[in-house]
Amino acid sequence: MLTTHELRSKYIEFFVSKAHLHHASDSLVPNDPSLLFTSAGMVQFKPYYMGTAIPPSRRLTTAQKCLRTTDIDEVGDNSHLTFFEMMGNFAFGDYFKKEAIEWAWEFLTEVLQISVSRLRVTVFTTDEEAYGHWVRVGMPENKIFRFGEKSNYWPANAISDGPSGPCGPCTEIFFDTQPELAPTPDGEWDDARWMEIWNLVFTQFNRQDDGSMEPLPQCNIDTGMGLERTATVLAGASSVFDTDAFLPIIAQIEKYGHMTYTRSQSAVDIAVRLVADHVRSTTLCIADGVLPSNEGRGYVLRRLIRRAILKGVKLLGFTEPVMVSLAPTVIECLGDIYPELNERRTHILGTMKAEEDRFRHTIDSGSDRLNDILSSEDVVNSKKLDGAVAFSLYDTYGFPYELTEELAADKGISVDRESYDQAMQQQKQRARGASAIASALFGNQTDLKHLPALARSTEFVGYTDEEADAEIIMLLSGTEAVQQVGEGERAAVILNVTPLYAESGGQVGDIGTLSVVNGATLPVLDTKKVDGCHLHLVDVTSGELHVGDKLHAVVDSRRRAAIKRNHTSTHLLQAALRRVVGEHVHQAGSQVDEERLRFDFTHTSALTPAEIEQVELLVNQYILDGTSLNIVQDVPIAEARAMGAMALFGEKYGNSVRVVQVPGVSIELCGGVHLNNTAQAGMFKILSEASVAAGIRRIEAVTGWGVYSLITQQQQQAAEVAEALRCQPNKLVEAAYKLNETRKELETAVKEMKAQLASQNVDKQITEFHGLKLMVATQQNVEADTLSSLADQALAEGIDIVVLASDNGEKVLFAIKLSDAAIKVKLHAGNIVRNLAKMTGGGGGGRADFAQAGGKDATKLPGALATVPTALEAMYQA
Ligand code: SER
């Protein structure tokens, strides 16, 4: 039986033997903001199909990690998976249908030795060429089926429905999973019986947004063979879960769930398959830098983890954490193929543990609350739960709707989905309202969509120039366009040309001045972009502004320089973090102004002091290397990606982008203003590193003058401390140690003095006991330590039997010390103290020479002490 590892190798070897270059699998997180996950082998090659980048070879072959959630509801059956591997061969303007079909045939029938009787193929209705090639290689004609764009175009329905991008007709290869049944009658198709294992796509067109099909510059091949499915059919199995890709995981599930998987369709067995699938996909996903969150990829990951936990706990009887119990097996199974699994093992398990802890906490607190609600009279009587209540559980506790529904159903109560959806809708509207309020901080220009195109025609020249002659093309008072604004009014000015950068991409807007020709010079308080309009906010402190006024716009250049230092350093910081902390680090937000930079990034645990130091060192190294930046405008997005530019997740980019490169260090898509050379940043210092949200850390740092003022401040502080300690600033450490020592010495001295003072107050009753000196004494309210040193002192003064008590009015303490002579006659401090403690309501004991104990009832003390001589007598043996 072929293992998945063997099958993967055979496929790659076969296509390498046909002159294909073996290319590594891409990350599950594609460098393509329009896609959540890599869902097919061709995703990383899109620019090669479009002809916007040049492939390293015209023939490539891969085994690609893929994640698809379109069929998530089917997962748990025998063939659907969220994570799977897709093997593929790809050609760009090289071979086409003939070779693709011939090699597929050779691989299936000769390498894998599959009998033709187990195979069937489909072709696109009008694809005579593909049909002809199948006949020629030896596929009987009654096994070739013709289907339309729904099944034989890739992506499916691309002709009528899109999506836009590279596409083409395909031919699919199916395997008979039930050969024991009678041959399927000619022309009949049974989905359950025929499993699709391989899809050969003839990528010829680039579908346009308007639906037209533009031929690509060349004819291409994109094939995809499902690794797990093919391994399944080759093993004669009917479920992907019966292959070596899943059996070790299922064995662990059986172990932790104390149950047996019976391959049935029972809810429990479905849950086993679902958990096995989800633990694979989530492990791989986290290894590629995705972290659980409430949106985008992070949300998909969170949902997968939560589904697995719920099934694991509720149906499979897990008492141990579900995810971290199983993920190590996934790492073991796939770690050889995907080394990132081993490299990021701690990160993967840490992320899963944190998410599971959080979710279990959510379930616990939400369940308690829900149970209260479900037992309320109203709900019990009506057997109905208002969806708004389910929503508030979700909103306040993150308690999933599905779980509310399930727990309610256990009690025969139904949940009103409609009112749940309504409440969710209202919440979304409120959130939108809140963001509108935020933008209202900038005057009230919250919505400028009504303004004509002219309002969006400003040419920005600020990447190269810090001043420009310009003309006012529009004036806004509030959201309304006006012809003029007078003294004392606030206005937003739109210019034909401006050097002032408008806030975006986390970089603050410029400030500066507008000097009207033959008029006043007005300070620009802020520059913002609202609905594509480049607005300069000014208070007209003197004179008037009119549409058509000519003016000279100048950027506050010092401030701009400080902003640039922080912005370029943010790129350096990201590069350093990825090196020191790991490739999973991605920007999750950034804020750059003249004073500092703030960078949020994906990472689950706090950075260690050593990591922070390393990051800081590396950024300063990049700065001091004095590397000149290479900034290129208007790069086609595909080309930028091919250069390796890091795009922000979830961010939308136009067709052409600006690439900011610090050669050898970082390459990012960015519209901000930057230094010419890293050395201009001066120096970089991290101020703080903290958590801002689950899985997101924040670093705040300063550069240039910021570092200078930090040093100056710290120097001043040091000088003040030195003055207070009366030493030179360079002797501060020494002085601090000395201070500490002196303090310790003083503390010891104080303790001794206290004991001495107390001893002077001891009401010494010294008597004789068989030639030994016995002292029984009571102190008022001294601590155990002092009592013990008092006893020492008495011993040193020649007393043989020291019995000391301290009375604080409520409780008592005892310290007994005996000389050697006293021990010799069998007196025992431990036994003496035991009696005394007992008589005063306490307990304790100790050694023969020294014992301490406490009692709880001080009123019993005099009586107890009075028994000492008798007690000694009882022990005494001369
Ligand atoms: N892109 C095609 C698919 O995903 C073939 O690789 O099916």
C-alpha cells in the first residue's frame, strides 16, 4: 500500500523526469489580499499565467498545502477536508493539452498501475481536442463524458459567473470506488461511486470584470491531484480517514476520548472525522502565521478550533485539552514535509492552548448564564427563546449561537433565529454609527461622496517636494462646497497640487502653511483624505479664502522628517521582528507620527528581554548600515508580489502599487513618505512592548530626536538621583549597592537593640532546679525572633533552662532553650513546649535543646507557666 509520503514523492519524481522544476509549497496564507487562503496549487503562480512575472522554469511541479472552507459543512463525511495537499504540474506557454493528458495517463496507468476499468474522464462540452487526446491514449469512448461549465471549467462557472482572472476548460479524472458493483451503464453517472482525483485545467483566458474572455498571452496548464483522495482509492479504502494521513490522529482521539472509532455514520464517528480534519488544518494554519481573531483568516481559524473543541468535549468525552493533545501528532505526521511545523511547534501549541482556555472559559460562563435563562418561567412555559437573548450571550460572552441552540434543544426549547439575525444587524449598524462619529472629529466631513470629481483631482507631489505653487479648486465649509470663507471660519481647502501628505496607512497627515499670494499665511492644522478628497484643514485667522486663489503650500519639514524616520523604522522593525521572533509576525496595525511609532503585530506571547534587545540591535544595525531606499511608483501588483513585497492582510490595493524597498532588509507595499537612506533615522529605541488584544502585541518606539530626548531625560534623572545619593552619576550603581548594604546593617542593629531593650525589661525569675539555673519569664508582645534571641542571651549568661513566653493580650508565644547540662539530665525543650502550648490552646514541639510554639489563649499563660517546675521534675533523671 502506498503511503501519502510515497505517493507525493512519486508524483514529484514523475514530473521532474518530464523536465519540470520542483517548486516548494507556498504558505497557506497567499501573498494575495483578495484571497483568504491558498486554495489550489496555481494560486502562487497567478502572475505567471497573466504574463506579468517570469517563472523560474516554464514547467513546474508542486505538492501544495491547501485550505478550503467552502465545503465546511460536509466535513465529517468520508471525503471532504478543509486542509488537504494538492499535487500539480504547471506549464506556462509550454506544453498544452496533448502532453498534459498523455502524462496523466502514463502516471495513472503505468506508475500507479491503475487499471483502465477503474477510470473515467469528463471534458468540457465543446473541447474536441481534449476528447481526441483521451481517445488516442486509450480511454474507451464510453468512459469519456462531456459536461458544461459547472463541472468542466475552472474555476467552476467562470464563463457565466466569474470570478475574474485566469481560467479555462478542464478535464477531470474519476476513480471507481465500488468496482464490486456491476459496471455503471454507459452514459450514467453516479456521484457516490466515482471519486474525482485529478483535474487538468487548460488555462487560456483571463476573464474580465465585464465577463468578456480575453485570451492569455500564452496557453497554460494547471493540474491538481488530491493527495489524500488518491491515496485513499489506491488503498482500496472508501474514506480519506482510512489513510496514513489520518489514522495516527484518530488513534490519539480514541486514546484521549476513551472511545473506539467504528467508521460509521454515527454522530460520534462524524465528530472523530471532523476533529481529525480540523486539528490538521488549524495546526498548519497557525504554522503559517494565522492567529485566532474575529475577522478574516483569524475568524476561520477560530471557528475551526472552536468546532473541534465543542465536538471533542461534548461528543468525544475529552477531559484533556483537545487541540494540544492532538496537534503534536499532526506535527509528527507532516513535520518532515513541512519543517515550519517543527520550527514553530511551541508557537502552535501555545496559540492553541490560549485559544482553548479562552473558549472554555467562554463556554463555562455563557453556559451558566444560559442555564439561568433557560430555567426562567417564561422560557420554560413558552418553550421558546428570544433570539435577542442568544445574541446578547454571543455579544457579551462570545458564546456561539450554535451552542445556545444545542443547549436549548436539550431542554426542548427552540431559539428564534430571525430575531437573532435582526439583533446582529442592529449591532452592525451601531458599529457603523460609531465609526462615523470618529470621523466627525475632523469637522463634519464624514461623507463627501456627493462632491464632483474635481474634489478628487488633487495631484500629490509630496514624495519629492515639500513646497508647491497651487490653486484653491474647492473650499468646504462642513460638507458643503462654498465660494469663499471669511475671517474666523474653519474650512477644508482642496488644491490642484499639494505637497502635504494626507493621513493614511497609519501615517499622520502633514501640517504646514498656505500662503495666499498677496494675502495671509494660514497654518494647516491637519491634512486628511475623506472619500478620496485631499483636505487641508485651516482656521482662517485673517483675510479671506476664495476658490481660484493662488497660493504657496509648504510642508512643516522638520516634523515631516521626524515622521519619515519613524515610518522607515517601522519597516525595519517589522523585518527585525520577523527575523528574531518568526515569520508569523505580520503587521496588524501601525501608527506613525512625529513623536513615535506604534507597531501592532501578530504574536501570542510577550517578547523576552533578550528578544527585545535583539530586535533593537538589529534595527539599529539596519540604520547604521546606511542603506539607500529604493522606492518605485506604479508597479503592477502582480510584479510587486513577484518581487516578494509584503502586502497587508485584508488591505485592498489598486492595480498598481508603490513598492518601498530597503534592499536586503525589507520590501513592502506602502504609500507613506520615507527617508532616502536608513542612516537618517539616527537611532532606534523601544519604549514598550505589551499586549493589545488576543494574539496581538504592540511595540512603541522612538527614533532620531526622540532617542536624543530620551537619553537627555534619563541623564537628568540619573543626575537627580546622584544628587540625592550624594555621589557622581558614574558611581550610581556602587552607591545603590552601598545604600542597600547600609540598610541591611541598620536593620540588624535595630533588631539587636530591640532584643536588648526587651531583655532589660525581663522580669527575671531565676530559681534553682537540681543545681541548674532555671529562668521562667514573660514578655509583653515581642516577636518570635526577638523571643528566641532573648533566650540565647539568657543561655549565654549562664542560665540552663530558659522558658520564655510572650503575651500579646490574646495569643502567646513560647521559646525554650536548654544548656547541655540540662539535656544531660533528660530535660527536653520540645516536650516542655508541647505541654505549655497545649495548656494555652495551641500545639507544637521541637528539639531537645530548642523549641518554639504558640498558644491561642493568653489567660491560661500564668497557670501554664506555674506547672513548669513539676513538669521538669517529671522528666528529670540524674
Ligand atoms: N486549479 C485546479 C483545481 O484547483 C487544478 O489545479 O482544481
